[in-house]
Amino acid sequence: MNKLGLVGISRWYASHAYQKTLNLPRSTFPVRSNLDLCVSELIPRASQDVYNQQLDEFLRRYKEISSSLSHEGKLKYIEEKLFVLHDGPPYANGDLHLGHALNKILKDIINRYQLSQGKYVFYKPGWDCHGLPIELKAIKQSDKSDNLKPCQVRSIASRCASETMERQKNQFKQFAILTNWDDPYCTMHKDFEIDQLKIFRKLFTSGIIKRQNKPVYWSIESKTALAESELEYNDDHISTSAFVKFPLTDSSMAFLKHKLSITTNDAIHCLIWTTTPWTLLANQAICYNERLQYVIIRSFKDESNFLLSQDLVTKVFPDISSYRVLAAFNGSLLKDLKYHNPLISGHDDFKAYPLISGIHVTDSTGTGLVHTAPGHGSEDYIVGLNHNLPIFSPVDHKGNYILSELPKEWQKLLLDQTTGEGLNVLSNETLRIVLSQLQNRNMLLSFQPYKHSYPYDWRSKKPTIIRSTPQWFADLSLLKKTALDSLEDVKFYPGRGGKRLASFIKNRNEWCISRQRFWGIPIIYFQGKENPDEILCDVEILDFAIKRIEKIGIEQWFVEEEDIKNWLPEKYAVKSGRFRKSKDTLDVWFDSGSSWSVIINFYKTLLGLQKEEKLELPFNAIDVYLEGSDQHRGWFQSSLLTYAAFTQGSSAPFKSVITHGFILDEDGIKMSKSIGNTISPNDIIKGNQKLKLPALGIDGIRYLMAQNDFTNDISIGPTILNRTSEAMKRIRLMFKFLLSNLNFNENMVLLPIDSLRPIDKYTISRLDELLTQVKICYESNNFSKILSMVQYHLNNELSSLYFDISKDSLYSDSLISLKRNQIQTTFFHILNAYRAVLSPILPLLVQEVWDYIPDSFLIENKLDKSPMVLPWPDFSKDCHNGRDLIKSFEINELEILRTFKDQLKMLAAKGIAKPSELFVKIMVNDDRSVPFSETEICDILQVAKVEIVVDATHNRPSTFSSDKNFKLQIEKSEKAKCPRCWKHTSSSEDELCQRCTEVLLTSEM
């Protein structure tokens, strides 16, 4: 081996021998999160423990000061100190999906942010446990599904709901939610049920709730009435539409012919158009509009005379040569005229039916004459009431015709031979028979398929019908103005939510709150055994029955009893044998919609009030409602209406309403089991090799939900999850880098910001700016922007700038070096700022990081509380002269130096030289000073040496220039590479540079 080779080996050994003298990063903080550690230790400490401790602290402090406060003072303290986010109860049926994860995580981010801002948080999770899906599941689980008694159904349903609730609770826990899972509210808990019955009583007493025989939307599949909020409209529904002829009575024809000078002897037919031919058996009238113009035409093809709207003739008869107009006249001429319905009366004994004026009749579609069946339509019902028409609805709860209520000839025609019952009104067989009979009775002009929007049951996804049944209704006409006025002070995120909620309320006149199911809260009233329409219910009966349920439990209501005397006040005892308990239950939207009572009860407890006492709040009871955008027609609406009805006040139950979109797959398609594109929360937390999904962990799924604009639908798939994984890695590695360089030994102390270098202050000023902007985003619920700003700051301000320029000093300077301590102080401020910014979104990572900081250091610096409740850093308080001192230098000048740094890297990449080999001269004008010393600029540029030269002429050659006031001259350093720090600042390659020599001498001393 030649001499040069021996020298190279010698130098290699020398450089590696000095590695042990470097202060290289050291930390046992793991590069990956441990799921078992998260579940067993981090979640309890960062979530339920924190929640319980902060709420206990609120209750303790409130107790200490409440005795000295007036009622108004207590309310003011509660409003100032307490933040309440009310949990819209998820349905206790099935496992959680990503929509549940999105909802709960968004709520948790908001709660955690409020906690970090000094608020106390009250957040009680809830479950919605009643309703049809659980009842159907209970029936399906039983071997005797056809013969189950109500109490048996309820027992199985209760068990199903309890088991699901417990399973969902355990699944929710893995999202690290800040709450007490041991104290939820539940719509099937006794206290909740009693409170709801009392709300019903209050609305009944106020005259808002009444029982009426009215047409309602009816689910044939579910065999129950539906509220409008339970409908979804299918725009592609196909009905069979028909033009049907009804002959005027002889006297009405004679009147018209005389008035209009018509000489024909043929009958005149009222021509109607319908998309529900099955309702023609319940026809009671034909409506017209007296403001419209009508005509009588002669059809050459049918050799018939038709009465219809003048403006719709060409739509019904497009061929104008196929008819001629016999007369035209104003609709007012039809007043008091009558017609026959050959479909339901014999030819020899026709019953006369009235033509009635109605403003709902238009000339936009149909014929301008509307078939009216008051038992099968809301507008028809109103017309029927105003004109004393029968509310006739010969259809049962299964959607089958009630044969006994039909003419004998129809009883034979519509008999289902297989069941012995009437045919289903929506069956093809019914349609065939009705059309055939119309044809046979010379009533059918034509029929054809018709595509239009039609109401479906949103649970069964099947078409509904409208049928008249006795139901309980809330009269919304008494509530709408109060409810709408109360929305004026409510904030909506996104803003369009306010208009959407208001539009739903404006378009509703009543709310059908009764359901014909067993699994729910009963409506307390009594029906006659012989005549079910005979009702026994008043305030005294309600009070008596509710007290009995409080005493013996709600299940006893569903026990069959021959005599109900124990349920009635003594004065009604003589009637008890004639009545039975009702079998109606309350709409589940009334259930969940009255859950605000949970919060009201909490306030009453704080104020020392009994549940029965009235509480008037000078503020909205709840800070935030947050659910999916579909809840404008559901929970948001039912909560607002029940609250307005109960309190009869001017405020809504909520201060703000936040809505989120739905989860889609990566192609923007709705996730569905039938399609096979669903992703479960576990697939994201633990990973799924089959679906090519990385394991993101618990904080990872939280990051995933927060990084999207949740006000719109969110797409999730492998590509997105891999990006999220990389983003999480960058944050975790950043924390590891900080911890590994802090070390927290005896030399690590937090210096005053006043004593830091300009570059440190610059970095802290950028942190301060980040904190300010992030707060704005948290306040406006823009979590995705927070994470974008964090990643930008991490990449551009830290990784590529401050971290990069700090490594040399951290690794090579003495442990007692002031500069090193300045950097470490800045590092801790970075760590603490990121702790504040990220704790609402990534609480487990923050808790884990905090666990690696010695208790002694935290205690000494008054940071020994949970990182979830510590206030955000306020750097202005740490400076003698406030925030101005942080920005005591020109940031633009540092930006210029940052540009120099980037240019140097480009030069190095071209092979000219590495930055550590360069000698840089910076030439400036006489009238301009640089706010950094040569040493500091040397650190920033990471070059061997920097010299500042004042030269107004800038005569020297420059490698490049970024500003008219600055010019740089770059030369390769004449010095050798230091075997310890590798900077070209040594006299020879075998010798240490002056800095490294001093460090080693100091360490030996």
C-alpha cells in the first residue's frame, strides 16, 4: 500500500474516533406508535382520565363560589366557564362505520380545543335505542316471531340494543374520545323515558299535540306511519298514470248545456288524471279552480264530450284535428255541479259527488280537474274537512284493501285467493283489475307509465302510500315562527346549513309523532274496546300514569290487562272496563329530539333545582350540535321543534350547528356492502393487506378525518391512506428529533427569549404566527387547513431551515455552550407549540411525547399538568418588551439569506463544492446593516466561513446576487476538513478546528 493510501486510512480512523465525542441525538422515543400501548395506557390517560379530572375540577370550583352567587351569577359563571357539545345519539344497531368515526372525531377535536383554551367541557355520549330496525331484529331472533307478545318483543329488543351499545362503546373508545364512557345517556334509560313522557305531557297541555284521523305517509314494509323527515324521494319512480272519465249528473249537464248553448245530447265527462289509480275507489269529489279557464270539447276518436282546463287541452289531445271546442268558460261556472262515479256505484243508482273549488288545482299538469280522495292525500284531506266529505281510506296497515269497506262487487274482484285478504294496493294485480274495470265501465281514456319523484321509506327503501289513520300530530303552525326566529342567532358551519334547516321547517305544517310499534316510549292514552275512536286522555290521566310508570317501570304499560283501573285516577274507575291501553309509541325522532333534556337536567342539578321546576336560560343551552348533513331534516329539526314547544322561548337549544358530509371510496362512490367498497375503522387503524391499506393507528384515523374538508363528502382509499401515513411519519419523526436533541440533562434549561439569537427569535416568531393562524382555524372549524399549515411549517421553517442549520452546533458544540442551550430552548418551544396545535387532533402522540419529558423538568417549568389542558404558549409574555422583541430583526433579510442557502445547495449539487467547503463574502452598502453576526450567518448558510464586507461600489465579482443591497462572493475554502465536525476550518486534515479543540479541552476539564 502506498503512502497516500496509509494517510487516507489514518484520516478515516481519526474522523471516526472523534464520533464518540459528538453529541449525537439520543432518544428511546419509538419511530412507530404501538397500538397496544395506545389502547392500554395512552387512551385512558389522554381521554377519560383527563375528562373526569377537568369536570371534577369545574364542579369543585363551582361549589366553592356558588354559595356567594345569585341565581343569575351562577348562570353567568356556567356560561363563561363551561363548553357543552351535545352528542347526537348514534343508533344502537350494527357495528360502527367510518361515518361514525368522522362524527365522533370531529366532535372530539372541538372539545379538546376548547379544553386547551381554558374551558371546562361537558360531553355526555348518548345512544338512540328505540325504533323499527331493532324491533325487527328482535322479532327475527325469536323462534316465535309470529306469536310474540309486546313485552317479549321489548325484552329481546332491549337486549339487542344493550349488546350493540356495549359493542359500539368499545369501538368508540379506540378513537380516543374525551368523555366518560361509563356515564352515557340512553333513550331507553328510565330517567330519559320519564323525562320524555313529561315533555309529551307539556306539549299535550299546550294544545300542540292532538289526535286526529288524517292521511299520513305509511310504510307498507314497516307497517307504521312515517314523518316527513323519514321520507326520501326517488326521482326515477315509475307509476302508471291514467286519464279517467267521470260523467256529470243529468241536472249538471243540463245546466252547463243551457248556459253554454251546447246542443249535443251526449254526456259530458269530467276528465281527471291520476298516478294512483288504486285510490279511485276512495274518490269523494273532483276539485277545480274557479280562476282557471275551462272548455268542453268533442273528441272525434272517442265520440265523447270532455270537460278540462283550456290550457291543458293540447297536452292531453296533441292532435288538434282530433277534437273541436264546444264551449269555453270561467271555472266559477262549475260551482255546485255534481258527477257520478260508476266505479263504485251501480248504473241504476248513481250517487252524486260534488265538484269543489280548490286553490291547489293548477293548469301546469294533468287536466285542471283533480280526483279527490280525502283519506289519501293531505290537500284532499283539507278539502274534505272544509266540505264535510268522508275521510274514507279502505286500506289496512299492510297496504291491503279492507274488503268489508268496499262494495260487494269489489270484494270479489280484489280478494287475494292465497291469503283471503284484500290485494295489496301497490300490486300489479290491483293495477290490472282497476284499469280493467275502468275500461269495462267506459271510464278509461288512456294510461301509460309515468316517471316522477315519489316518496320512499328511507329505511326500507320501498315506496310509501298515503292512508288515513288516527294518529297523534304536533301542530307545527304554532311553532314555526318561534323556531325560525330562534335560528337568527345560531351560527351554521357551513353557512348553507341555516337556509337548509329553515326551509325544512317552513315546509312542514304538522309532525306525525305516533308509531304503530312496540319498541319505543308509549303514548299514554286509552282507547275504547268497542269503539277505538273513543279516546280517554287528559292532563290528570297523564300525570297519574306517568307517576305509576316512575314507580313500577315502563314495561308494565305493555302488559295486557283486562281492567286498567290501576292506570286511571279514581274518578275514572267506572270507565276502566270499557277501555284498553293504547299500542302507539312515540316517533324515534321525538326520542332523540328531546335529548336536550339531558343538558337541562345537568344545569338544574348545578343550580339546585328540581326536575319539575322551570329553568329559563339567558343563553342557548348547548354550544354545538354536530352531525351529518342529513340531520337538517332529522335530529336538528326535531331538537329545535321540541325545544321551542317545551320552553316556548325565543332561543334555539344550540348556539352553533356544524354539519359534515359522507364517506365515499377513492373513486367518489358511496360505500356499500353490496358493491364491496366498504372500509371499516379497524381496516384503517390496524391496516388491511387485502385492501392494500397501511396501518395508520388511532391517531392516524384521527388525522385522516381532520385533513379533509368535512363540510363536503370525503373520499377514502389506499392512495389517500398512504399519503396520510407519510404525513404522520413526518410529524412523529419531528418529535423524535426534538426529543433526541433536548436530552433534558442538567445543562438543559429554558433561557429567556430575550437572550436568544436572532435566528432563534425568528423561528419563535414563525411559531407564534402559526399558533395565531391555527387558533383562527380551530375557531372556524377548518381542521384541514390546520394540518396543511403544520406540514408546510414543518417542511419549510423547521426541516429545511432551523433543524438543518442547528445540527452542527447541537452535535459539535460543547454541552455547556450558550448557543447549544439557545437552540435547545427554541427546540422546546417548538415542541410545546406543536403540543398545543396537535393535541386536539393527535392526543395520543402528544401524550406519548410528553411522557418522554422528565417530571422534574415539567415541574420546574410549571408544565406538569396533562398536555391536554395546558394553555397554549404565549411568547409575548416571555419577552420583557413584548412581541416586538421577537421580531427585532428584519424577517425579509433572513428570507434573503434563505435564498442564498438554497442557491448554495444548487451549486453544491452541480459539484462545484459542498457548503461546508465554502468561504462566503457578503458585500453590503454603507447605509445597510445585517442583523446577524458572521458566525450566525455561517450557521444559517452552513459554510466554512463568512465575512461581511461594507462596499458601496460592489466592485468585486459575485457568483450571484439576490438583492440590490447584497452581493455574495463564493470561494472554496483554503482550510482543511476538520476530522470531527467535517467543516473546512482546520489548518490540516489531521488537526481539529479551533472550535472542536476547545470543546474537547472543556470536556476534559
